[in-house]
Amino acid sequence: MAIMTHPITPFTTPPTTHLHLSTSISKATSLPELKQVHTQILRQNLSDSDTLLFNLILSSIPLPSSLHYSLSVFSTLQKSQTHLISKLFRELSRSKEPHNALLFLENGRRNGMEVDRFSFPPLLKAASRAFALREGMEIHGLGCKLGFDSDPFIQTALLGMYASCGKIEDARLVFDKMSERDIVTWDIMIDGYCQNCLFDDVLVLLEEMRSSNVEPDSRVFTTILSACGQTGNLAIGKVIHELISENNIIADSRLQSSLISMYAGCGCMDLAQNLYDNLSQKNLVVSTAMISGYSKAGQIEAARSIFYQITNKDLVCWSAMISGYAESAQPQEALKLLDEMQASGVKPDQVTMLSVISACANLGALDQAKRIHMIVDKFRFREALPVNNALIDMYAKCGYLDGARGVFGRMRRKNVISWTSIISAHAIHGEAYQALMLFRQMKEPNWITFVAVLYACSHAGLVDEGQQIFSSMVNEYNITPKLEHYGCMVDLYGRANRLREALELVETMPMAPNVVIWGSLMAACRIHGEYELGEFAAKRLLELDPEHDGAYVFLSNFYAKGKRWENVGEVRQLMKHKGILKERGYSKIEMDHEIHEFLTSDKSHKHAEDIYAKLDEVVCKLMQVGYAPNTSVVLIDVNEDEKKDVVLLHSEKLALCYGLLKSNRGSPIHIIKNLRICEDCHNFMKLASKVFEREIVVRDRTRFHHYRGGSCSCKDYW
């Protein structure tokens, strides 16, 4: 008897089997788990396995080190399943890594995959979001080859891709060839012009739009206003506001918010506030815009007032206020607000942490810095390149060079900012040769890197090395020197007492010297006692900045040195007439997670009596090893005893005594000083480090001084 055979057909999937596998895919949290489900799908020989494989691919892509596996599964999909392929591209184009859609396209095309017209819009969207111009142009070419170039949806996507990638002329070519242009198309073209700051073209396009019988709606105006706010283009913003009013366009909440955000972004807080006050309902977006606007305008109290009126604050709102504090020289408030935010249940993101790290760097508080680093690790930002770069800067500015080195050493990926940050860290800590060594390891330094390494040379007296680096910047790296580089070179020559070379460079540089350059020359003249040249530099500086307090102080001190008290009086009278005050010196020290600030002769601290008693003790012990107050730094017309009293009560000495009182024996003492440390305090700190066997770290206006065993890291060259 003949045995009848039948072809094997795929097993029709019972609903329970399909549901079980789909659930397993959605619950999988690792690549091995997904591979187990994949094995079950293959064993079942299911009729609709492609749908399950599609879900498997989507679940695998976000997992670490899964891209190769995802591509291999993708290659097994039936080539004719174009609806699934289009859906996959659509999902990938919306994901955090839109570039993956382009990788899947490349892989699929190599394996003979077919794409239909529905695949092109998401692919072009992916190219747009990834700023992948080359791939976008290849997709454009493929669309033309397949005859899809006249499809209005594909044309709109092409328009968006070219505009996002900055190829505005190509975007306009696509736009002009379109037979049908709806409001969305016009909005994309206008947004392209806005993003490329071509606001005159925006106005022309608005007229074309109206002549084409397409009336701009609130969405179009919102696009333009948003760009105006981001770029600070108040003139165009006002034109758009007038158009809205003239055409009786009903301003919905989104358009009203855009108007307020535009004025706030342009710094016109009075106009922004008027519109804000007239809002019937103040949404979170517009309130956050007001906070940012007031913060940028330096009106931090107004920003704070709006912030605390908001009941349900989101992450963006918290971040805006934290950033406002950080940028308004109130770093302690920024750090306090971070604690409030976490207590309210809102987790920081990368933007928030960058603001907080910046605030901590400005504060210079090492204990706070270490706590911030722990928060970075807690929320898993330690692999984020911008965060690591900021941590290097933070530790450097908090006096912990080893901490900066540790972050740099652990970084898997480094960019030019990473290298520049660690070079700058060594520079401000007086480690010039280490900074040079790091510089020589770099492959592609930029102009900012050269500023950092020239700064290192200038603060260590490495004139020959500085000259060589300046020359290599021009001749080897083809970088045109900027004012910042010339400023470093003037400082390099000036600190080394090569003042004639410094002046010659100022007079021959290809651009006009700015306040910083004249200030560097003036400061060098003060250090080396070249007061006539310094007077010349100070007067040039005042021509550029008539309210520069440092120049007036220099002139006053210059005249005081020569006992020209009449001229001193004239300078001080002029300062008084102009309302110019000498920047007051202060010093800060962190103790028990609290920042303590001292002024010269300050008795406001709650432990002032103990601090002054400690100061007497310290002065007595230092005098036993040769200390004598250097009264030459006191340039006021008083007797010698009064001068001694003045110099002994400088703020950094008070901060040091508080540190000796309150810190553990043998632990380092960190002090932050807002001005350049004077010669007497510098010598005082050196002797104190030896007598009390403490490392004393002082951050002054320009650099760090590490005092150990009676010497300073600056080698008395500052």
C-alpha cells in the first residue's frame, strides 16, 4: 500500500502560545532572557513568527551590547513583510537612538530587503533627528530611484531632514518643487529658516504663504517666537507680535506662552511680566520661562518669587531655578535647592547635575563636591561625558587635583573638552610640567586647549616653552591666535619681568588690546615695581572701561607708594563721584558642611572671640620662627603700628585660624579667597603650614597655593 505523504505546514499558533511568548518578550530585562524566548519561537515553527520577531527586535535594541543581535534577528524577517519593516523603522525613528533605524536600513538593503513608500518618512525622520545628512541624501536618492520622490509625505520628510541638517538651500529646493503645500509644510520651512537664524527670509516666506492663500496659524507663529526667544532676536519677535494683533489671531495658551517666553528670552522682563500677569491660567512651561528670563537678567529674587508660587514643579522647573542660582553667584542656594528637589521626589537629570556641579565648582567646597559626586554615581551619570568633564573642573576648583585626575583616569571616552579640563586643572594648581606632558599626549587640541597650556606656562615662568607652544599653535595647528592667547603671552612676559617684550606684543598684535590684556600688563608692573609703565597701562585700561575698580586702585596705590597723597585723594574722590567701590576682599572656609565667610577685621562670626584669641596664638608662634608683618602691602596713610594691625587682620588669616580651631588635627585646611593673596599672607601661610604641620590650600583669584612644610607649590611665583 502506498503511503500518502502531505507537505509539512507551519503550526497554527494557539492564542495562548502567542500570548505567552509575547508576554515573555515584554517582561524580559536582559539579552539572555530574550534569546531564550527566541529559541522557543524557532522551536514552535509558528505561522506568525515574524510578528513575534518584530517585538523581539524592539525589546532587544535598548539593552546593552544588543545591536549585533538585533540586526541578526532582523535579517531573518521575511523580505516581503514590508508593513512590519515600515513599522520597525517608525518605532526606531522615535527612539532615543534614531541612528539605529539607518543601521537597520543598511543591513536590510545588503540582504535584499524591500522597502515601500511608507518606510521613507520614518527613515528621513531618523536622519533628521540624528543629523545624518549623508544617510539622508542616500535615502533621498533611493526614493527617487524607486519613483517615490513625488509622494507628498516623503517630500515633507525630505524638507524636514534638509532643514534639520542645516542644508537650508536644499530644503528650499524641495519646498519649491512641491505641488501641494499644507500648513505643516510651511511651518517646517519657516522653522528651518528660524533654526539657521535667517529671520529676514522668515518674513518673506510669511508673505509668500499669505499670497498662496494659506493663513499662518498659531503653530507657525509659535515656531517663530520660540526661535526668537532662543536667539534673543527681539526685533523679529515684536514684528510677529504685531502681526498677531493686527490679524486678530486668537492667542491660545500655547501662543501666549510663546510670546512670554520670547520676551523673557530676549531679556524684556517688563513686557513678559505684563503678559504673564494677564494670563488667566499660568501653566508650568510659561512660569519656567519667566524663571529662566529673570535669572538671566540677574533678577534672582523675582525668579525665586515665581518659583515658590508654583505648586507642582517638574524637573525642568527645578533645573531652571537651580541653574539660576548657579549662574547668579549663589552656589549655596543651588545646592540647597537640589536637596529640596530630591526630598520632593523629583530625580535630577544630566542638565540639573551640570548646573549643580558648576555651582559646587564656583563655591569651592570640597566636602560638597564629594557629596555631589556620590549623587552622580547614585543616578548613574558617571558614563555621561559632559558630566565627567564637569567633575574634572569641579574637583580642580575645589582644590582636589587628585580627584580630577581620578575622574579623568576612569573615563572610557574622552574628548577635547576632557583633555583641556585636565590640562587646565594642572595649570591652576601650578603643575605646569604635568600640564605640558598631557598637552603633548593630545591629538587634536583646540584654541581653548592652547589658552590652558599657555596659562600653565605663564604661572610657572616657562617663557621658552610658552613661546614654542604659541608658535606651534600658528605653524603646526593652523590656529589663528585670539585675544585670549595674546593675553596669556603678555602675562607670560610680564610675570617673568620681560615687560618691554610684553609691551611690544601689545603694540604689534593684529587686533586692539582689550581690558584683560592691559590689566595683565598693569598687574605685572605692580609685581615688579614698574609703576610708570603700569600707570600708562592703567590709563589705557580706563579708556576702555572707565569704571574698572582695579585700575583706580592701582593708580591710588602707585601714588601712595610715592607718598603723593594729593593724587591719592584725587583718585579716591573720582571713584566716590562715579560710585566705584574697590572690590572688598573676603575668604571662605567649609567646616562641617557649612560655608563660613570672613571679611578683613571681621568680628561678626559667632566664634569671633575664639578666632581672635587663636590669631594671637598663631602670630606669636610664627614670630618665634621669623615672621614679621609686611606693612608695605598697606597703602593707606596711617602709622606703622596701625599698618601692622591692618595686615594681621586680613580675611584669609581669620579663616585659617577658624580652620585650626575647628578641623581635626593634621587634616588639610581649604580656603577660598576672592582676590589675589598678598605677600604677607602668602608668607604667613607658608610658616603656618610648617609650625602647625598642616597642608593649607588657598584658592585665590587666579590659582591655587598648596602650602606644605613651609613652602608653596607656586614656588613664590604668582
